[in-house]
Amino acid sequence: MGINRRQFLKIAGFSSLIGLGGTSASLLRKSILEASQEEQDPRALLGKRWALVIDMSKFKTEDDYRRVIDVCHRIHNVPDIGNPKSEVKWIWKEEYENVFPSQDFDNQYVEESLKNKPFLVLCNHCDNPPCVRVCPTKATFKRKSDGIVMMDMHRCIGCRFCMAACPFGARSFNFQDPRPFLKEMNPEFPTRTKGVVEKCTLCYERLAIGLIPACVEASNGAMAFGDLKDPNSEVRKLLRDNYTIRRKPELGTLPSVFYIIGGKNNA
Amino acid sequence: MLEKALVGDRRYWGWICFLLAVMGVGLIFYLRQFSFGLGITGMSRDVSWGLYISQFTFLVGIAASGVMVVLPYYLHDYKAFGKITILGEFLAIPAVIMCMLFIFIDMGQPTRVLNVLLHPSPSSVMFFDMVVLAGYLVLNILVGWTTLHAEKKGIAPASWVKPLIILSIAWAPSIHTVTAFLYAGLPGRHFWLSAIMAARFLASAFASGPALLILLALIVRKFSKFDPGKEAIQALGRIVTYFMLTNVFFLGLEFFTAFYSKIPGHMMSFEYLYMGLEGHGKLVPLMWASSILSVLAIGLLVFPQIRKNETLLAIASVTVFVALWIDKGFGLVVGGFVPNPFERITEYWPTIPEASIALGVWAFGFLLLTILYKIAVTVKEESGGEAIH
Amino acid sequence: MYNGGKIIAGLVIFVGLVFLPFFLSMGKAVAKPDPKIDTPYIQHLAEKKCVESKQTMKTIHMQMLYDWRDAVVRDGDRIYVANDGKKYTMSLQNTCMKCHSNKKQFCDQCHNYLSVKPYCWDCHIAPKEGV
């Protein structure tokens, strides 16, 4: 049979392409669960757009902050890297002037009670999140059911585009394996591994069984949680009665974390 | 035609071995990064993109610049470029491969890279970037290889090549525009949130790419019997001149918007880069070097008498390349992250492992470039030089 | 043939490399995987049943975990309705590993035999041995 090298290579190349194409079709996995086989837990808290209203005037002592931060980081196995360059944090303190920089660029005429006051900051679970827009794999996505900006740790490729996109600096990257930095692990929640991005996920695992987020619970009433779309929720009441501000509203990301300014407890 | 790359003198093989050595060092450091994580780099929670992504950004420009020789020849019959279209295409191929490699080594979970294709997200510019880069690579390989092969045989290439060439001319600016869109659409990063980001990218690409091509053409002339031609090199010199002027002009436009509006968010990154901010100024010497070199380069390029002197043109090309590398291949990416969203400053500098890995990727690119150019130049030496329309 | 010496030598090296795993494990007997399901938790179960039948689980447990993952993380559904109507919380750590808390004597038995290295355990906390 007269076949020259060039023809042989052409046929071989073509066949391998077909073979690869065929096997790659098998990568497109179909779900084996019927739709009827997955249900919501009946205890789950239901809401169309979850929001937090934080009354910073109720955070007075160091312990008020510690309680809230520690419970989140403990139950979610957030590592304590101890190095500001590569630290991982889901909720933390930043001073007022740094949380709302456009309010006072010259930092001179801030109200006394707010001057250098530590504010709690976390992911704002925006309604128009740029991080979701930029994710090339939809590893971070906005859950249709409740508006939480979620993380799918299985899918994240660690490109960190979301970290560049987030205007609030809410996201952390695992620059190394976090496990050596976990003093004790909560065995009911996974850790993360190196190379993925993480952030506050609004305690979705607690909401699913009817519990409010851990930070809200630990705040002893300083933080309120509820459904923005429900006119009778606690957050809506607070928003009607108090002047609140959100971080960087001019960017149009529509954050869901509101800070009460001039609350009744403001000394 | 690959066998032509296996024949060479001692200098050729010495160069190849040197590149392999640099690649080897990069690979060893990459294995360490793969097992430990990106913590071995200088990146941080605040500066989450660094040397790798900035190299990718710079190299997309080099890849796109191939259009600067292809367009005049195929659309406007500029005969002088007939000999060097292949040099442009064979520069684009390693440049795109380097881009993809830089993205790959920057990923935290590189084994999951196929997720981008398995879960396509059309709203993500990065998804588009992967698609258009892959497409551009395929285009250039197809077009470059078949036109060279046809030239080797002394005939015109097949008729289906021409439409692909036209497609590649439109595709080239697109890949760099998409890359600019990675930066220009992020609401929180005011240094990048500029409408002329894509225009700036293209201007610096079309200055730095042809500058590199001039140097490569001079090297090819020196080390082989193939002469790309004085007229082609001078035309490239004119292209570099005009686009360098445009590039500096665009930078001036950015400075104006920032410092006339006096909006702190717009000014702060510039202040950090060129003057230092709150005592932090690691990049200031670099950025001023880039500016001074840019002015120097324009001074050499703008006068035809100087430009016609090929030695001075070569010096100007090196100056352009270095100045633009500092600006786009370093300052641009780092500057966008300083200050951070809380107006605090975390500085960035690459670590030795990080720089070694980056150099390893560059060495790999130069290896591919060497191989492809060896093939192209050998074919041209044997066939007499001109691509047939 | 031309370069016959080099070709034969190359072929010998190639065959040697390809069959190296077989040469290295010749004569060694590796024990058949013997996954144990006698954890204290299972022993205290009234009905000793897994979420689905043994054969089903053997075949599809990885695909099931993928589907569970998508349901919990992406859809917000935590309850799995098994083929027999029983309901379970979809969780590797809190459901599967509650019964099968002996990862080394259960999961690893087959996985090690087949050289399967699932990276689930990078994140999902494996139960402490000996509990």
C-alpha cells in the first residue's frame, strides 16, 4: 500500500483529534440526580435578598469585635496566617476613614465618636457584584434563590480576577496550604486548600438549617440580619428608622451591608 | 521543515543550551511553587496580580504587533514587507504561547484550567481572553506555516490562506483590546478605569512589537544569509516612532485627567508610581527610568538622519522596548493595586523564585522563536526571500 | 536497516520503560481491597443501610458526590431523597463520614489498590482515626 509519511501523519493526527473529541464529550457529565431527589431542608431560612444592618455604635469594647470575628473564623476553619501579606480574613476591623475614604479625604473634620473608630467589614454580597461578572468559571456566583454571593471551592481555578474586581477588598487568597495555620478545626465544615479564593459566604450552611449567621448571633443585637425584599423584616424596619450608609455606593455594586450612622446609641 | 531547526553551528547550539538551562531553573522553581503554592512569590492579598500577569499583558501586545507587518503587505501591497511577514507571524506564535504559559503558572489551581472551557462564562473577559488567544495562536500557526511551506516550494499558498490572513489582521487588535478590557472594566481600580486603556495598550504594543522586530531583523541579517531589507527595517522604524509618540501622548492624557480633576482616587496610583505615597516608593526609580528612556527613544527616533543609521535605530529600539516593558510589564499592573481598597499601601516586588520562573517562560518563548526563525530563515535563504501573494 | 543499532537499542529501552511497572511488581502479592464497615456508628444503626445499595454506591459514589456538591453549593438544597424515599443531609463530612469514620480501612482500601487519589481530603476534613 503506497502511503507516504505526510499522509500517514495527517491520518494519525486527524484520528487522534477525533479520539480526543470523543473522550472529551464524556467529560460533559450529566447529573444522575433527578430533580425530585434534592430538596431544601424544611428549617431553611428563606429570603430573596439577604442583608445586614450593622449599628457600629453598639460595638464599644475590643471584646465586642473579637466575639464576632472569632466565631466566624472558628466555625469556618479560617486560617490565622499571621502575616498581613498573605492573611486570610472573612470579617475584620478597619478604621472608619479607611472604610469610607470618600467621606473625608482630608480626615480632619470627622465626628469624635467616629474618628478612627474600628468598623466591621466583610463581603457586601452586592446585588450587582463585579466579582461574579469577571469569574471565568462561575466559581463565584450569585445564588438565584437568596442573593448570596457564593464560592464554589471545587471549581475555583485561583486566577484571582475576582480579587482584582472586588472594590471592597473582601476576598482572600490561599497563598499556601492553610491547614498548618489552623489551631483547631471545626469537623463539620471543610477547610480550603492552597490556590483558591475565599470570603464570607453569609453562613449559607447555617441559613440552610434555620440559623442566622454566626456573626449576627455573636453580636448581641449590634448586627441585624434579614430579607431586604420583605417589607416587614427587621432590616427593613431599621433602614426606615435610621440613616444608613453603604461602602462606595457610587460604584453601583449595590452592597447589601448597611451601616447605621447616627444611631440612637451614638454617644 | 522542522528538520531545518536541527542543523546549526556551534553558536546556535550554544544559544539553545543556554535557553534550556534557564528553562530548567525556571521549571525547578515552578515545581516548588506547584507544591507550596503562590506564597513563594511576592504577591499578597492586596497586590494579587504581579510579575506573571504583567508579563502576560506585555506579551499580548507583542503578539498583536505582528499585524503591523501583515496589514501593510496584504491589504496595501507594501512590497518591502514581503520578506518579513513570516518574521512577524513567527514572533506572534511564541508570544501567544508565552502569554498562555504565564496565565497557567499564575493560577492557584492550574490542574483545573479546563474549567474555563467546561463552564463557559461569557460575561467574563478572562473567558474571552482564553478563547481569542487560542484562536490567534491557531491562525498564526496555520498562516505562517503554510505560507512558508509554499515559499519553500516556490508557489503561491492555497487560496484558503488569504481569508485567514485577513481574519488575523482583524483578530490581532482584538486580542489586545480584550486584554485591556480585563483591567478597564473593574469598578474599584481607578488607575485602570480609563476609556483609553485599550488605545494605550495598542499604542504601546505597536511600538514595542515592531521595535523587537527591528532587533530581530538585524540579528537575522547578522547571523544568516537572509537580509530582511533596509527598506523594511526603516518602515518598521517609522511605525515605532509614530506609535511611541502616540503612547507618550496617551500617558500624558491620563496624567491630565488625574491631576486636573484632582480626584484622589485617580491621582493616588500615579502619585505612588512616580512620587511615592506615604513613604512608600519602591517603583519610583523604575517609572522615572521608563519615562526618561521614552523621551530618549523619541529623541533618537524622531530625526530621520538618526533613524536611518541602523546602529542608532537599534539603540532606540532597545530603549523603546525596555521603557515600555517597565511601563506595561510592571508598573501598570502593580500600580492598579496600590493603594488597596482601604487606601492602605502594600508594596510588591517579585521574589527570586518568581523572577526565575518568569525568566524560564521567557527562555521557552525565545527557544520557540529561535526554532521558528531558524526554519524561516533557512527556507528564505534557499528560496530567495519573497513571500508570494 | 539504516541506524539499526540505534533503533534496536531505542526499542529495547522503550519496551523496558513501558513494562517497568510490571517488572517491579512481579512476584509481589498485593492484598485484595477489604473495606470494613464495622465502625461503632454503623454497629449501633438499627438498619444497616447506606444511602443507596452497595452496588449502586460502588459504581456511582463519586458522581453522586459531584451532584450533592452542586445541589448544596449552587442550588441551596441540602436534603437528598434516596431511591427508597429516605431523606439524608447531603454532606461528605457530616453524613458519609459519620458512618464510614474509618477512612483508612474503608475508603483508602480500594482507592490505594487502584491508585486513585481523590483530592477531596485537601479540604474536606477526614474523620480522626480510632474514633
